Amino acid sequence: MNKFDKQVDRNLKGIEYEKSSELNKAINLYEKNIAENFEGNHPYDRLAIIYRKQGKLEDEIRVLQKAIFVFENIVYKSRMDRKPKLEKFKKRLVKVHELMG
């Protein structure tokens, strides 16, 4: 199994863990994917949502900053979904900063 397949598998398992309310297990899998600069939005989106619900705004900011870095520097520039996702992460980062005051 290559790296990308392992990451996709982690995302799928993370979804299962979330459905069964095993958030810490889901967080661990998503965190592994973002540590490896996963080139899709799923683990970043889910972690940002989970951390927001838990009131862990610093973690939400860290995840969003990582997503922005990956989509600016690693994801292929020609990928069609790159810009809209990048903009979504940037807007969300502004919102969380506003929440923190």
C-alpha cells in the first residue's frame, strides 16, 4: 500500500471513528495525515470542526495554517479545486481569529 492509499484509509477509518463517537481515535488518524502533508481537504476540515466544537481554538488555527501551507506550496497549482479550498481555509482562519478577539 502506498502513502496516499494509507492516508485515504486513515481518513475512512477516521470517519468511522467519528460516527461511533471515538473522537480521539479519529483525531489521531487525521493528525497523522496532516503531519504527512495530505493533499486533500478532509483531515484539515474535520480537525478544524472537531477542535472548534471542543473549544480548542489554538489547535484549529494550527490545522488551518497547515492546510493553507499545503494548498499554497505542495498541491499542484493546476489542480482545479486548489484555489477554492485555499480560499475557504483562509476565510475560516480569519473567522477563528475574530472569535479569539
